[in-house]
Amino acid sequence: MHRRLIVGMAVAAGALVLGGCSAGASPAATSSSGSAGGAGAVASIGATTGSGSGGGGAAKVTDPCTLLTQAEVAGVVGKPVGAGSSADNPNSCDFQYPADVPDIQAGVNFIDGTLDDFCKDIAGASAVGMTIEPVSGIGDGACFIYVGKLRAGSSLTFSKGGRLFQTFADLGPASSTADMKTADTKLAQAVLSHLQ
């Protein structure tokens, strides 16, 4: 619950920057949580089913839990996560370790908008502690977003076939931003392998 509050505040600040500095980009700040603990990171900006066409089936996927397997996520985070769940949000599939009070959370979200809504280097983003880094070689375009040193504020946003996705990995208090970026990238690659 504490994680959800921090993420909500960071995302709300980011949405204000996006709305105030980028004409036409007005993603809504909503809470995107999965199982207990509320993984979803920055993915909570406009976390609803994306739209688009083509792209090897990206537009046809309706269940985010078909995009990652338990084994794939466990391999990325290095712990035996539980089965993915979209029970709290049909647009997010969350994996946790341990199940009762998770220290590690990872998953994927569907989101609305365009890649520019999330990945454009927006004036003022740094004023609220957001850093947006382009990432090459992931789908049709991608960026890694993190909010200061908040583990809960990191995600990799990417597009495939006109649809947007975000992967997120909170690897625990000892993890670095670089660790989360690497994990988010590996999760995105796994998602893309299921969209072929």
C-alpha cells in the first residue's frame, strides 16, 4: 500500500508535467496495481488497454498474463515468483516473491497513448525527478523511465505494432537503477517473443 501511494504521487507529478508541457499529451494518472503490494510503477499513467493494429498480434492480445511466463520472470528476477495475476487490474500482469508480503515484483502492463506521450524528453520532467532514457532494439521504439531513486518509479515503455506496453521490475532495496533497467529490458524481450 505504501508503494502505491509513492507511485501515485510520482505519477501525478509526471502527468502534470506531461499535460503542462506537451500539447496533445494528456495521459490520465490512474492507479495500476496488480496483486498485493501494487506493482505497476510508472505504468499507472493511462493504464488501460492500448489500441493499434498489426505488429505480429500485438493488437489482438487481451490478457497480459499471456505475455510472460512464471519461469521467464523467475529467470529475470532470480527468485521463484508466484504465478502472474491480473486479478486487481485486467491490464496488468504482476508476479511477486514472496506471495504474502512481496519484496520483489515484476510484470507487464497494457497502456494507452503514443510512445511520445511517455518517451519524449519533456521540459520539466527533471523538475519532478523523472528521467527518460531512450532504449534501442526493443520493439518499434522504447524508453526507460525512472523517478529519482524510487524503485517503484521505474518501467520500460515500448511499442509494438501500434500498441504500447510497459514492463516493470522492483528487485528489492539493494537493487540499483541499472539493475531495474536490465530486468525491464529482459522482460520486454520476453514479451516481444510472445507477440511473434
